[in-house]
Amino acid sequence: MVRPFTFFLIATVGCFPPTTNNIPELALLGIPSAAGSSYSKLLFTANSGDITFRSFRIDQDTGALTLASTMTPAASGIGVDIHPNLPYVYQTLAGSNGATSYTFDRDSGALTFAASVSPGDSATHRVHVRQDGSALYFNSVQSGQTWIYRSPLSSGIVQAATLVDFSEPANSQFLALHPTGNFLYGTSSNSSGGIGGINTFLTNNGGTLVSQGNTNITGVEEPAYAIFTSDGTGMFFASNTGTRLLSYAINQSTGVPTVVSNITVNAVVVLMHPNEQYLYVTDSTTPAIRLFQINADKSLSLLNTMSGLSGSNFATGCMDRAGRFLYLTRFTAAGEVAAYKVNSDFTLTYISSAIAGNLVRACVTSIDR
């Protein structure tokens, strides 16, 4: 997941539904305005520089961020994901190995350490939670080869991890989980003699992964962070070269992706609006964000290039679950999360930035109702 991040409208236990005042302009943004629509009160970030994990409260009127809580994990973090129903959030331990879980207060954002799991390898980069909340997957990429683990979740708490694949070469950082949980995607790092591309696996009911082969991108390029449509029929990402944007249609029986759009464009962060009609793509060389339309066949059409938006050096991003606000993490010594308002025509307006610590990496938003 991303969920590198996919956005779903999922019920969250124990929260009160918002009033229409809490979620302005939902009808204009293509999101149902009835009570019960998902939105986000909180945003979480993982840092690989100052070794912090932070939560922020999202102002429901402006989208601005206010620091709520800071934790110091056992090692630096790169990946982050959230439980679909319970107040648990997970970060990778990139400076060592494994994943840490925290509980959070749904209103204040206060964090409390819950548990960690570490199988003893090196450098975990990605973590993804199944959408039924039953387990998570993470990868460790610097132990001679890449190891993929599955950790069951008991009421949100990580349990002992099981090795489910070790077929990929070292430094194969990409990992993505299909919305159904039936398929997992990796890569074959060309920096370690691999062929790049997308490796497709069957998750095999939680057992050892079953390979469905490799799908070439271009040359030995690899995916960065992937996002999916909620029904799992489409996948989108930028390649690790920062010069290509791709969309795929996914076979629902095998999980194998087929390329639909292969666009040569400077691209780093790719985010999908919750209405699943639009992609936001940051430029790898300038502070511009492109808006693409997602067509019925999963092909992409450029609609707008928004220049002059604040900042660059973006690493990843996330969106408010109602599609009102977009957030980008800035991978710099200062480390910021830049906030943008999504206008009624789906263009963006810069709001403000919040300090998130040295070399902030991934972010994820809460799922509230």
C-alpha cells in the first residue's frame, strides 16, 4: 500500500461522523457529502535523519498542520502505513530492521509505543498493511539480498514475522500490496545486477510468495512508490529515474500488470485523488505539480501544469481521505511537510509548511468518519 500510498473510503471504529461543516466542498470534489464519508484528522511522518516519528493535527478548515506528538524510534524510518480500522500506525526501521507500531489518540494525535518486530536483517524500506487489518508486509533490502516478511496483526499489534520470499537481489527497495491483499509487488534492483521491472507475487493465503514473473518497464528502470485504484484494476507510479510516469491495468486473476501509459516526464511523487479520477505528479527538477486525468482504460491525460507552487525536493506525499488537502514531504536538512488546498477544479493552492525534522520521508493520513 502506499501507500507510497492508495486511498480508500474505509470505516473507522470508534469515531463520530463529521458534520457538513467539517468537510466543505465535498460535492464539488466528487466525494459524497453524506455523513459517513472518510476524512482525516491526523497526519504521520517517518524520518531518516533525526530519527523521529511525528503526528500532526490537520486543521479541518484550512488544512494547516500542527505538531501533536513526537516519538524516538529505535532506528530511522523510511516507510509508514496505517491500520484500516484501529488507531495504530506503523513505520519501518530502516536504520536497523523490522517495523514499529504506535497507538494514537484519534483526536489529540498523541502517540504511544505499542510493539516492534525485528527478524535481524538490515534496512527495512517499505511496510504495507492488508486492508482487512490482519497482517502487514515489510522488506529488508541490505543483507546480501532482499528479504520480504509477513507479520500478523493481533488487535493492531505486530507479531513475530515470517520470511515469505528471498528471491530479489539486494537493494530492491520497491514493495507494494494490492488492495485485495492477494498480490504483492517488488522489483529486481539493477544496482545489484537485477533486471529492474515489476515482480508480481501471489500472497498465497499468508504463506510463501508465489512468483508470477517480471514485467519490464523500460530498460532496467524500477518503480518508486505505487498507488492503486480501490478495486485493484489500476496501478500508477513514477520510475526510479524520476523521468517516467506509468499506468497499468491489472489482471484480477494473476495480478500481473499490463502497461497502459508510459509517459516520459519528470516525475517523483504520484498521488491519486480519492475520487480516483485524477493524479497529482510532482516534477523532479522544478517546483511544479502536474494534474492528470485517469481515463476509464487507466490511461492518463495531462490536464494542467501548476507552476510556482512552493518548494521542491519532495520525497513522498499523502492526501486527506476526503480529498480536500494534499501534503508533500520535503527531503531536506530542515525537513518539512508542505500543505496544499485542493480547489473545486482540482488545482492546488499552497497553504503552509510544517517542520517535520531532518530528512523526513513518508507520510500517511488517518482514516476518520
